[in-house]
Amino acid sequence: MNLVTPESVKAYLLCSTQRKIVLQIKKSRSWQNKANNSFRCEVSHSIEDEIILKQNMLESKRDISRALDTLTKRQKEAVCFRYYDNLSYSEISTKMDISTDSVYNLVSKALDNIQKSVQRKPKFQAAA
């Protein structure tokens, strides 16, 4: 292998260094563009996922509201005491003037009815 000796070592080193710098700048820009595009995609997916989640929450609230409307007056009362007022089953039995077992039954049947009516509808899925 024969190496050619440059006429001007200084000029050779300057050109070589300049090429290396330009190459590094191109690589850096390429990397930054890829990173920026990747970030934009992640942000757009996050926004889309958030919109879908909000839509699912609104639908769930509507479904639960409709399901609550199908309950009997006593079931609604028991569920409200239990989950909105955070009363214990014995406190609810005293307020409603029924046995604690009856409160358990009312709340259990109410939750079953709510669950059945909410599960009937398929939900949108967020992108994975």
C-alpha cells in the first residue's frame, strides 16, 4: 500500500477536520430530526389516547346514570347512603329501618343491576 505525502500538511489537516465537522453536523441534524419526529408521534398518540379516555369516562358516567335510573327507590337510597354518604351497613340499616342483611341484599342487587347494564355496551379502546 502506497501512501501519498500531501504537498501541504496544514491544508490536508484543515480539509480533513472540516469534512469530519460537516459529517458530525449532518449526523447530529439527522438524529435531532428523528428525535423530533418521534416526539411528535408520541405527543399525538398521547393526545389521541387522552381524548379516547375522556370519551370513555363520559360514556361510563352516562351508562352508570342510566343504570341508577333503573334501580328501585330503596336500592337507590341504599347505594347513595353507602357510596355517596360513606355510611356503614349498620348505619344504613338504622336510617332505613331495616335489618343489616336486607341492606347487604339491596346494595348487592343494585350493584349487580348496575354492572349488568354497564357491561352490555362495548367500549372504545385506546391505542396501545
